[in-house]
Amino acid sequence: MAFDLPAPMTGTPLLSFEPLTEGILLKRYKRFLADIELEDGSCVTAHCANTGPMTGVLIPGQRVRLRHAPSPTRKLAWTWEQAEVPGADGQPCWVGINTALPNRLIRAAIEAGCLNEVVGPTVEIRPEVAYGENKRSRIDLLLTPQSDSADPRKIYVEIKNTTWCEGSLALFPDTVTERGQKHLRELMSVLPNARALLVPCISRDDLNAFAPGDSADPHYGELFRQAISKGVEVFPCAFRFEQDKILWQGKRALEARQSPVR
């Protein structure tokens, strides 16, 4: 199947789901757990699928949205999906905090034609393909372009959920990430036999540019700029999170310079 659709308009829904349940965040603890008070006054414990510090989006007392999916195979029936934060424009903004979602979201964006300008027509998308030194890593997505594409090389796509910001500038990472540093080195290693694409998935709609988070991880910033100089491509893009869907908000500008120090 070829993915060669016209690029969709801003506001096009990419993922839809049952309406999420709203509540108030009481606390997050043990990294993976969060206590939330629902609108009916009851309290539940939800799984927090985000191992990072969640800088700027972890605010006790904030409104949050949860997915309810009880199952015999799950310890917790609730999963924390979204958080409301003060936006860069001063208005409330919903942020996607579930780090398990961006891979599915970016795949949907590629299939819908949102990334056509960078990936071109694609005939195959494979998730979690082994690569890197001794094939110990897995690339988020491996794309196979159409045979008549201007550049027929396979495209290795690494996706980073991005929620931290300073002003209207999205930043990644928000803490030291040796794993993220490794991913940049591995992206550089596939060149020039293949293309390497880093996609900062900006999981909020109030930011207009992306830069590496030098103040949180200076070495990542250095590797980021080195990767660009070696030929790694970067395509920051943003999404709007609603109670029952996620909408495409378009490409964002790239600022590879060192980001402001906190």
C-alpha cells in the first residue's frame, strides 16, 4: 500500500477514541502512578506512561484526562493521557503526556500525508525494527519509499515526545538522556546508505518552534547539532489534544542553536 496522499489541512483529526474522563491530579508517585480525583468526587489510581520528570506539565491540582480500559491483564484500569497547563499564549492548553502514544500518532500522520514534504511517497512502514550496534536498538519506524522516488533510500525515523517548553519554544530533552544521546549516534550511523529522520512530536498546540534542550542535557544538544551537520533530518510537528481525538497542527520551525539556560 502506498502512502502518497495530499498533505491534510491544519485541524485534520488523525486519531479518534472514546471520550476521556476528566479529573484533578492529586499526586504522581513511584514514577508510574498517579492519584486522581474524578468529577464525581471518587479517587482512582492511574498508570502514568511517562518515566521522565514531566517538566512544566506536572502540576498537582491541574485538570487531567484519563482513559478507562479495564482488563484482566492490566493491574490498573485507568491510564493518564492528557494534562491541562497554562499555554504559551496564556490560555489553557491540553498536553499529551503518554509516551506510548507518539509512535502511533506519527505513523498515522505519515499515512495521512502530513510528512510528505520530508518522507515523500512511502510503500511500507515497519515499526520497531532492530538496528544499531549489534542490532541491540530498535528504530521507531522504518520507511520504504516508492521505487521511483527521487531518493529511494530507506528512512529510519526516531520519534521523541516533546512537552517541555520555554515561552513558545518546544524543547527536548527535559533531563539528561543517555538513551536519547545513543539514538542520535545510531541515526548518524545509518548514513549515507539510508536516510535518518528525527521527529520531535510536539504534543501540544501552543508552541511554534523546536530546539534541543541544552540547559537540561548539554551533550544531547551538541550531538543534535552534530547529527544535523552529518545529514540527519529533523521535522518538528505539533498536535492538538482533545477529549476524543488528536488533530494535526502542522510543521514547526527548527532552531538548532543552543537553547536558553534555565
